[in-house]
Amino acid sequence: EVQLVESGGGLVQPGASLKLSCVASGFTFSDYWMSWVRQTPGKTMEWIGDIKYDGSYTNYAPSLKNRFTISRDNAKSTLYLQMSNVRSEDTATYYCTRRGSYWGQGVMVTVSS
Amino acid sequence: DIQMTQSPASLSASLGETVSIECLASEDIYSNLAWYQQKPGKSPQLLIYYASSLQDGVPSRFSGSESGTQYSLEINSLQPEDEGDYFCQQSYKFPLTFGSGTKLEIK
């Protein structure tokens, strides 16, 4: 059974950094592109970016590429999202997905002082 | 960016009815469209990919179609478990973009 389990969320202050993790199981992680998607409290869905199966290529939403970095460790079957200089508008539930076909349960990030 | 205009924002229908949700793409996306269902408090689940292909395990009462840049999700014979939010997403061009969602209530 495919499972994606995110962690690392919580309450953070504006301007801080945060790293989310997503541990994958039930499939060969290194065979798949992976994505991060976020959903605001108002339910708006926003694609953050993708990473190629070997980590050699990433693609980001233009509005986020200067602050967010996606990486992966195939040996640990883990996907990461490094967020820097966070803002209140980054408050959302962050989902790890196998390019849309499977989704994690999501992790909440709240940016507030 | 490709804009996905989704309608209606909400709808209410009775058990057994058929409903349709639409997404209009701002340009041709060549069938690169997915539909997701999100039940309250849960993560999205893929229903339809490539406009009309049914994801494994999804009931056949869900179907997708397209006409030009207009994409539709039809749900036949509504069941109580169909209540939730529905989103479309285009994957033809980066950045990938979503519709604004449709909240489906079962009366």
C-alpha cells in the first residue's frame, strides 16, 4: 500500500525557515517524480513544485522558487521541502504527492508572530 | 499561467441524481486534466486523469469528458459518500494550476 507521511509542520514566526519531510513507502520511491502542493485555509490549492525521480531536476511555481527548495533522499525514501523567509500567506496545509496519484495526509504550517 | 475556471462553486443534489462540474481552461491543455475529490478533513484523491481515464478503484459512476477547452466531471447516481470538494488541475504547462473547487452537498 502506498503511503506518504509528512512531518515538520507547526507554528513559525515570519521570516523563519522550516523544513518539511515526507517519508514514502509501498512503492519504489526512486522510480517516481514527486510533488509538493499546498492548500490554504480558504481551500485554494497551489502547486509548489516537482522533483525528478533521481533529484536531478526541479520545477517550481514562479512565485515560490526564490524561497522554497525541493530535494529528496532516495536512500531514505524521503522528500523534503525547505521553506525560507516564510510569510503569513504561506500558512497552509502542505501535501506531498506522487505527482497527483497519491497524497499524504498533509501537514499544517502556520506563520504568525 | 493557465487559468482554470471551475463552476459551480457549490451545488446541492439529492441521492441518485446526476451532477456535472465544469472546468474551463484559458488555453488548450490537450486533455492534460485531472479531477480530485476531497472529503472533509481528508487529503485529495485522484478520480480522473487525462480528462477521461478513471483511476483504479474509483466507482464507474464518475466520468470525465472534454469539449475544446471545457472539461467536465459527471457523477451519476449520487451516493452519500460523494459529498465533498472537487478540484480540477491542468498538467499541460508549468506552473500546474488548479480550479477553485466545487463543494458538493448531498441532500
